Amino acid sequence: MPLIEIDGQQLEVAAGSTVMDAAQRAGIYIPHFCYHKKLSIAANCRMCLVEVEKAPKPLPACATPVTDGMKVSTRSAKAITAQKGVMEFLLINHPLDCPICDQGGECQLQDLAVGYGGSASKYQEPKRVVKDKDLGPLIATDMTRCIHCSRCVRFGQEIAGLMELGMPGRGEHTEVMPFLETQVSHELSGNVIDLCPVGALTSKPFRFSARPWELSRRRSVSPHDGLGANLALHVMNNRVLRATPVDNEAVNECWLADRDRFSYQALTAEDRLTRPMVREGDRWIEVDWQKALAQAAGALKVIRDTHGAEAIGFLASPHQTVEEHYLFAKLAQGLGCENLDHRLDQADCSALPGAPWLGMPVAELDGLDRVLLIGSTLRKEQPLIAQRLRQAVKRGAQLNVVHAVDDDLLCKVTHKLITRPSGLARALAEIARALAEAGRDLGSVAAAVAGIAVSDEARAIAASLLSGERKAVLLGAVARQHPHRVDLHRLAEAIAGASGATLGVLVDSADAVGAAAVGCLPGPRGLGAAAMVAQPRKAYVLLGIEPYLDAHDVAAMRRALESSELVITLSAFKGAAQHYAQVILPVVPFAETDGAFVNMEGRVQNFRAAVKPAGESRPAWKVLRVLGNLLGLEGFAFDTAEAVRQAALPDGEASVRARLDNRAPVGELLLQAAVDGLERLGETPIYQGDMLARRAPALQATRDSEHAKLCWARGDLIQRLGLVEGQPVRIVQEGGESVMKLGRDDRLADGVVRVAGSHPLSSKLGPRYDAARLEKM
Amino acid sequence: MSLNVPNHKVCSWTQDYDQPASLATYTAHGGYEALRKILAEKTPAEDIIAQVKTSALRGRGGAGFPTGLKWSFMPRGYAGDKYVVCNTDEGEPGTFKDRDILLYNPHQLIEGMLIAGYTLGAKAGYNYIHGEIFEQYESWQQALEEARAAGFLGKNILGSGWDFDLFAHHGYGAYICGEETALLESIEGKKGQPRFKPPFPASFGLYGKPTTINNTETLASIPWIMRFGGQAFLELGKPNNGGSKLFSVSGHVNKPGNYEVRLGTPFAELLEMAGGVRAGHSLKAVIPGGSSAPVLPADVMMACTLDFDSIAKAGSMLGSGAVIVMDDSVCMVKALERLSYFYFEESCGQCTPCREGTGWLYRIVHRIEHGQGRPEDLDELLRIGRNIGGNTICALGEAAVGPVASFVKHFRQEFEYHIENKRCMVGH
Amino acid sequence: MLSPQSLALIDQEVAKYPPEHKQSAVMSALRIAQIELGWLSRDTIEFVANYLAMPAIAAYEVATFYNMYDLAPVGRNKVTLCTNLPCQLQGADKIAQHLQAKLGIGFGETTADGRYTLKEGECMGTCGHGPLCLHNNHKMHTQLTTESVDKLLDEMK
């Protein structure tokens, strides 16, 4: 380990580190702009020039490797002269518009100019003006402020895996921009707002709404995918005005997906519920809490007493807090009802031995050598997990994919089997069989796959999994929602077992692990979500659910609710509740309550309310507590969310860990035949997965949201059916039909029609992965 | 004059024959014999590098780095691909010698690149040719085809079992690509922006592979050295300055052109070869090594000999051997304005001091030239120059500053006159 | 977008480089496209980028960095005159004035009939033969005099 000296301080640093690394270790700050710990070294801003003994010129600390005996001065006359010289150059063409710049107050250039800039400019020549660029609904530009550090460009190339921004031009005419007539559309694009050290790239939704020093930062956790990215919610006047990442190397590193960053907009959505409401005949009237709760409790009691507790169905969103999942389950159980679930988007809710989870710490994904990804539209389900796997591939990992669409994962995919959704299990069976042929033990699925013919690609995937050290077989949301879910799970388990890989589930909602861990699941004799829909109940209690979007089979869900006598909904937003509910209880989203989410690795992440509840709305855990008390149930005497959590997870994370289990249910493989004719691929789009994302205008204005409005088919299919790209087409499923515009996507498997689930335009359709027809209008 | 009989014309000898560029002319006078011998005898790479070191051949592109030493930096036991790259991105104002090598002696460059490829264990070589001399790009590609047809390129060269190929890559209008790492970026199909070093190309070069980059004239000198030995080459010049060199003489002389002379030749002799300054005028100043080299006043220059050490001692540099001659009709402010514009226009824009500073320098000089100079401008130019020089990723920063600092230093009164009188001293 | 002949030429360029480095051919591909189509439109650049499996913005970076690419239509005859110091010393200023006066346009402009575009160029590495110009990027004319320029312009249709 080289021994070096920085500003008189001696320290040993790892070979291969840079002077910048060493200085940071020693707690010495070296000014910089282009350097960023997660990006490649550019050494272009020159702000970090330092003096190194025996070097004739100042050297950039970010790009200079340490050598044994090196003596560095970061604040010698020579270093300071160089740094001040660079600062002067940076400022000559930078506008003096700090008073109207959103970056003001949190601007690296502004901060460093205080220390290194002159009080007056010696520059007497005309200043440069750069035309602003339209980067889409998320990022505002003020390109005259750009200092050409290239962080945003490197982010696209290295982290996002897609070069959307570049720096065309030369010399002082170089400008950051996307390709002509395009905008940025990557699901991680908002990170360039944080990366930009000046006010060139800022948040468009936040623009001009506050100064940074007026905002208080409240730590929180993103309520979307199962990663649980760490957030700071920035609050002014009891209003969340923006969200920024909080560094956590183990979870989100320093990044946020755009969904994490911009969904706060929904907190003030127009249909936000602020007062309890009850239906009286055809009229809705606003009532006080006492009356609403009494009515809800009374109605539930009546149903239970007349039809039995099994006539009630309890459905929770997996995006609620773990405390809420716990109390919701307790409420159902207290009423003697075992019909309880948080998996409304699943076709098959059969019981599992435990709570499915990633199977390893999130941070270990980067270090994998071999991955088999099954049934995951990865970038849209898990934007930041996709990023981690991209880094793994960059380090040499082999990523293998079994899916119904060959989406561009923005990294090299070594082998892939792209097949229609009902063929996914068959594809896995081939891989399993190839492993058996290679002498591996498949356990209980061995007999079922014995006669399977193995394709070359399946054999190649098996071979890939048989090499390498650290391996994982990962199941995505499509595999989870799919009617063949159990087969897919069993085969994935067998493949993982036979190849020495870890089986992991890419949990796609904020507290699905927590919900499973605290038992928000059907009891032994109870119905799962799918069965509660297929066998309508007399009454439903919904927590955070939009049934006509969330259900696996929306058409069936409609029939179930329409035939019910009572629907009590606890929700932050009105949505379509007035069509199906009798009692509406306004509860708050994550930002307005204390609570915790359990992420996909079993990490319990607590957060506190960042703002007060809107209007008279209340945290759901409080509402559930009162309901429990009104129903005369035991064990609802909680004063705080912490107390609920203590009861839900008495040993904290250890209580979660005790429940984590990725084993498949015991049983035989079915290996059902593939669907005849066309088949729907009905994934949940990136900005339709939960109530908040659906209501964030900026997210709804993205290209991803535009794409979710289309029905996608391959060019050959469009031609065969005599349809026209860009024209409306009728999608017909058993139980319902919808009309959408037709788009062409040649990456789809043969016979697949991609029609998003969880989407208003498909909310009259049937199951997400089932036969479908396309008809000319 | 040939590669059979040693002579001071190392690279320009073919011009004494009809059809100087043809393979027939080249092979008729000893061309490709050095390669044949090396391949037949399987000469060890160390022996070749030793000869090049003995020759005291120094890079002919401008920096004058010892070629043998550069070659010795290439990793020997490296398992992957390695590359040899020739830098014919000749765009330094005043320099036009490599163009003539492509035009009149293409095969000696090919042979030199082959020997370099063999010595350095390279898989392939690329010759990056300045975009504006597109005719030479095309003619050199034809020479490659001739060489390939004759068995000098491709698989199993001359039956030796050794495979190697050469390709031409053209620039398309960017001076900065003459900087060796910008050139590599450009071959990779990117903007020509220099890389910071370390790592150096010998460990991380083209496509991230070990790469040696040499100037055209440097590589074209290799066959001569291998034919006649490093010692003979050294003796053409003087110690530490081996060989002859092509000097590109432009500006106010009667016969502008390339002249190959032994290093150490007095400047006065070169000036005479180029026909001297125009009648009725006297020598005012000389930029001795391409536009980036500091200008020298006539008396200083006339006392110099043409070698790396003598010109460095005089406060400038031999650079690429591009001698820009200016007589007494030249307005030094106007001359500097044009050069400052060039560096401003050609700055790649990557690093701050150069991107922002070259424009600043140019705008001040432009103001002075156009009668809007201020008394503080000259010191300001020097101050800005100090903040650019040494603080940039590549040498373009210093290249832009060199002319400014030296013009102001040697001709300050001319600049002051311009500022004070808002017009030129020389009568423009 | 491009003729089979142009695509064949691009393929020849691609073959010079390792298969995983098709992007290396982008400078040639843009040149070939420009020769066929006269200039590089947005769609042309996008086509070339797709052909070489590289991001469109990266191809656009290249097209805007090297100054022999034309990102807007130019006249049938683009005359690029070097005005750098050695050429200037050898009389480029006079040629520049003559060209501008004769064509009635400044540098960076195109004659109304679309016959000529005039551009100011940087060093073309042929200084000993200056003043000099490039005709349509690839043909160099050296040792220009006002007379030879007149003749040259006449020959350009």
C-alpha cells in the first residue's frame, strides 16, 4: 500500500487509488465539478488541480494515481493559483443569474466561486448564450449555465446504458443536447438533475417553486418498487415540493428512478380524498369520521352476522406500510375472516411456504457472474435493479433472459429465449432438462421434464449457468402475475438448485415482503385475491386499492364488486370509488404517515411523516385501529406506528428474516399447453403500478406513459391481420374488450399482443396473460 | 540516392526518380529489403529496438520524443491485440512534410509501419490522414493495395507465417486529432478529444489496447535505419539528434517547400535552399517548428542550427520542422490574430482553460488588431496565458499560449503601437 | 436513404476495423453519405448511426466536431480557402477578397443560384503550395492567383 502525504498529512492508501480518493479518505476537500464517485474520470473541469512534488505542472487530483512517497499539496500557492485560474475561466461565460436560478443555494459553482472566484470579472468580451433544449416533461434546461463537465453525458453512457445526451459541437460551441428532435426518455433520466453541478439541468416540475434554503428535508422511503430507494422529501408550507435521493450504497446508491423522484406530485392530485364519505342511495354525502367509521363497522358486522365472516373479502395494496398490512390482517382475522390478500394483480394466489424475496442482499447483484432473468420487464419494473445488473454485465457477468418480449435492457444479453407468456414454463423446462442432461439433479421436476426436447439456446443458457461462481435465477413481475406462476416458480427453483444459483424474486412493490411477513395473506381455509374475485363476496374491505386497475382480471373484478352488497374503501384518492363503494375512508399516502416498508432483501426501512395529512384524512393505521376498536376486537390499542411495528415485527428485521423463504409450493409440474391463437402480455406499466405514480402529471407525460396507451404487436402480425399501425384496433378478450391505438414492436414474441394491465384504457379487459383477439375497427 | 546507398535523403530520395511513388521504383532501390531480412532472419524485437535507440531518432511530429524508448514501453508478453498507429494528421500551420511522404514515398512508410508492427507484436496498423489531403489518403490506400498484392500485407507475409494488416483512416477537419490520444478517439469513431494521461497509449491505446503512435516521417525513417544501421543514422545528424529531417519552409521565401537536411545544419543554409527572403525585404521573424512554437526574431534565428537542442536553447522548439518565415512586411499583431483564431477555432472544448481561454485570448488580440486595444490588454494576455498553460489535458493549451507569449515578448512595441495609435506600425 | 453503392463503400470501411468496433467507420460513413446527398440532414445522420449500431447523438457529435461535414445544404461547389498564417503570408488575403468580390458572397454563404459556397478553412497541411483551396472537400487547388481562381470558378458547373 503506497504511503503518501497530502497537505502534510501522511496516509496509506490502496494501490490504484487516485489523489482525490486519498484526499477524501484524509478528510481533505479538493474542489471539483466533473469528478463523481459513480462516473468514469473525465478530468475535464480542471478544478481539482493540485501540486504534486516533482511534477512540473499542477495535476488533476481526480485522475492522478497515487505513487509511493508522493507529496501532494492541495492548498499551496501553485495549487491555489491553478484552481483560481480555472474558476475564472468557468465564470467568464457563466451568466450572473443566480437570483433567478433554481440551483441557487445548492450550486457547486456558486459555492466554490465564493472560495476561489474573484469579486469582479476581468472578462470584458461578449458572453456566450446557449439555446435551451427541450428534454421532455421532467428536466428543465438553462444551457447557458452549462460548464461542460459532461457528468450528464457520462451518466447516460455508463449508468443508464443509453446515450441520450451528448455534447455536439467543438470548442466553446460545444453544447449538451439530445439528438435533434428527440427528448430524454430513460426511466433514470432525472438523476442528471442531481448530477448537474450548476443550474443547467433542473427539475421541471419543481421549477421556480422554492429556494433550497426555504425547504426542510425529511427523510423517507420510496413507495414504489421493492427496492425502497431512500429519499429526502423537501417540504415548504406543509407541502412536498420535490424528492431527491439520499445516499445508501446498500439500496439505491446515490440514484433515484424517475418514479421515485416525481411521484410526490400525486400528493396534491385533484381527486385526493380529504373527508370521509358515505353513500345514501344514489347520493354521496361527506360525513365526520365518527359517523363514517361507525357506519363502516356497523355494515361489516351486519354482513358477518348474516352471511358469516367468509362472505367478506379483505384486499390490500402491497404499497401500504408494514404496520398497515399488519393491522389490516389483524382486522380480518379478528372478524374471523381468512379471505385476505395483497396480491390482487396475480392470477394464481396459491400459498407459498414463506415471504418471497430477493434471496440475497441488493448490493450483491452487482457482483453476480451469471444471471437468469425470468418473466421480467426489468427496466420498467425495477429501474435501479436493472442498473445494478447492467453494472454486473459491464464487469463480465452473463445475463440470460427468458421472457415474452426481447426488450432492450441496455446491456449485453448473453442468451435469451423469447416466447409467448404461456410458453415461458416450457422454455424453463428446456433449460432444466438441459441441466439434467448435463448430469445435474432436478429434484421433483425431473420426471416432468424428462421428455422435453432442448433447443440450442436453452442448452446455452444452461451452460452459462453451469459456469461462473456467483449466480442467481431471478423471477420478475410477469412470472409472478402469470397463471403459470407456480410452474415457473418450481422450474426456477429446480434450475437454481441444479446450477448452484440463488433463487431470487424481484419484488416489485414497496411492502410486498412486509405484507407477506406479517401475514396479510389468506388463511388456511381462506380465499386468495384471485378467488375472491372469481367467487364474489358479499362485502369487500379495500386498502389502497383501485380495483379496476389493480386486478389481474379487471372484467371479473367489476362483476364481483357490482354484485357485492358492501364495499368499504380506505384510500387516499377518489378514483372510481364512487362507482363501487358504500363507505369511503380517506387515508394518507406514505409522505403523511409514520411507517416502514420492508424491501426485497428484507430490510425494514422506517420513515416519518414529512407533512401533515391532507384535510381530514388520516393515516390508515389509525383508521384501522379505530375500526378494530369499534368492532370490539382485541389488540388494537396502539398509540404510535412504532408500537404497531413492534407488535408486527417483535424482533425487527429478524422477524422478517424468519419469514423469508423462496421455496416453491410442493407439488407436481403441470406444464400446461400454450394458448391457441393470440395471447395478451399485460404487464403493469412503469407509471401505472400504484396510486401515486398514476397521478403524477410529469410521469404521465413521459414517453413510457404514452407507450402504455398503445396496443403493441409485431409487424408480421399487423400485416397478417390486415391492420394498420397507428390506427385504433379492438382488443377482445373473454369478458371484455377495449379499443386502443396499434403500435408496432418487433421485439415481441410470436403471437403476442402487448396490452398493459393496470391501465384505464384496458380496464374493461379480462386476464392479463390470456387469449386475446385483435379486430379491425 | 536509394535504400541501397546511404545518403542524407532518408525520406525524400524517391523524388529523384520518375514515378517516385510506385512500388517498382521503391523495390528497385532497396525498398522492402529491410523487411525481407527481418522476416527471413526472424530478427528479435529487442535487436530492432536497440538499432532504433542507437539511431537517436526522435519523433518527427513535434514533441521529439526518442522513438526507441517509446517502442520499449509496449508490453511484451501482452496476450491480447496491440496496434501501431501512424499520425499523418498534419494540420499544424506550416507543416506539410508528411503529405509529401504519402505522395512521393508511400511504400517506405508502409515498410516502416510493417517493421514497427513486427517489432511491437501488433495485430494491425492504422494510418490517420489529415482530412484535407484526401487525395493523398486515396493514393496511399492504392499503395496499400499494391503492397498487399505483392505479398507485403495480410496473411503469411512473404511466407514468414506472420500476419499483419494496414489501413488508412481519414480525418475530416480537426487539428486536435494530431494529438495522439485525440487521434485514437477519432479512429474509434468519436469526437477527437484528447484523453488524460496516464494511462498512456502503450498500456491503454486504440480500443483500450496497447498502442504505439508515431509520426509519418518517424516511421518512414525506420527502413533506412534497418538498412544501414542506427549508427549510420545517428551520424547523419548529431548526438541526441540523429538523422536527417524534412523541413517545411513556408511564408516569405522565394521557394517554399520541403527540404531534407541533416540535423544540425545551420538555419541560414536552409533559408538559402528555400531561395532566401523575397527581394527588397529583410527577414523579420521565424516560427521554427510549426505555429505552436514560439516565434524567434531574425537575429536569434539566424544564429541557430536546425536541431532539437539548438532551437530549444534559443527559446523555441524544432517541433515538426515547419519553418514559417516572415519578412519585414508582416504586422505581428495581425499574424498573431490569425494564429489565435486558429487555436480558438480548433480547441476541442473538453477542458475548461482551453475551451474558455483560447476564445478570450483571440478576442483580445482581435480587438487590438481592430483598433480597440486597451493598455492593460498585453499583461492580461500574458496572465490568461499563464492560467491556460500547464493546466489543460493536452498540449493545445500551451500551443495556443506559445505564440501569444512570444509575439508579445519579442514584438511588444508593435502591439503597444497598435493599442496606442489604433493602427499598424508596418503600414497596413 | 443511401444507394447500394454508398452502402457498399461504407461496408468496405467497416471491414477495416474489428467487428465489435463498427463505430470506427462513422467518419467515413458520414463522408460517403454527404457525397451522395450533398449534406448531412438529421435523418441522414440517424440512418448512419443506426447502420453502425451507435447512438444517433454520438454520430451527431462526430458530424458537428469535424468541420468538413456540412450540416446544412451547400452550393454545388464548396470552395474552402485556407486563410491560416502561412497561406496568409503567401497571399491568401488577396485571394479571399477576390473570391468574395467575384461571387458576391462572404465566407459561410452560398450564391443565390446555388452554384458556389465559400468557406474559410484551417490549415490543410500543404502550406508550401499556398494560397490554396479545397473544392468539395476532396480536390485541392494550390498556388492560387486571381487568374487561376477565375479559371477554376469557371470550370465549376
